Amino acid sequence: MGDLDGIDDPLALEQQVCFALSVAARGVVAVYRPLLEPMGLTHPQYLVMLALWQHAPLSVRELSRLLQLDPGTLSPLLKRLEAIGYLRRERDPADERSLAVTLTAKGRALRSQAERIPPAIVERLGMPIEDLKRLHATLTDVIEAARQASKAPPANDGVG
């Protein structure tokens, strides 16, 4: 089996990278939840706000690319954030086909409250910052490897 030498059962749940990533993602998002609720944000909405605090104004297309979300998934997030007064979506005067997303004063003001979240997450996780930085770098590598793998033609593995 080559790369799977030393693994007794390659289908064992606890051996699956996808399982570990899925459980870790749910667990980390759960740690964020009580910090985001007072701000009226879900975790996906928080990610939108992070992108806007860093880069606003952005087109929906640019925001979609940054967050690696398709526009159909992003649209309801933007509608909700607009409804609670954190952002505005307006036609770009330079390109009527493009929607520009900008922060409102209320959305910009929320940033000062959000600045307390990263240190609170580090504290709640109780892991050394060096470990979290290393994990982030490894996950970034996994994201890129998965992106490349999804562009590759399917392997002819004799199955099917």
C-alpha cells in the first residue's frame, strides 16, 4: 500500500484526516460561539466581517474569493449583516453588474469589540501560541494541497 504502511486499517475512523479536521472545526467554532453571540454574529458572518475590516470596500466577487465561498452561500450572510446594520451592498457605479460591499459606521465600530476575540480564543484553547501558529501553517498547506488535488484529473485506480 505504499504510503499507508504501518496503518492496520486504512478505513479506521480515528485515522481519517477528514474526520479530525471536521471535529476540530466544529470544536473551534463552538469556542467562538459565546464570544460572537453578544455581537449578533455567527461564525460565518464573523469571517465576512474580518475580511471587510481588513479590505473594505470589496465587490461580492472579491469577498467570495477571499472567503473561498461561492456567491450563493455568501449572499444570505451579506443580507443578514445588512439587515442588522453592519454593512451596505450597493451597485458599483463603475460597473453596474458588480455589487460593492461597504461597512457602515456601526460595522466599523464593531471592530473594537471584535479585537478582544483572538486573545480570548487563545486563552480558552489553552494551547501555546507557537502551536497554534504551526497548526495554522499546516492547515494552510493542507488547504493548498486539497485545492491542487481538486484540480488534478482523477486517478485511474482501477475502482469503478
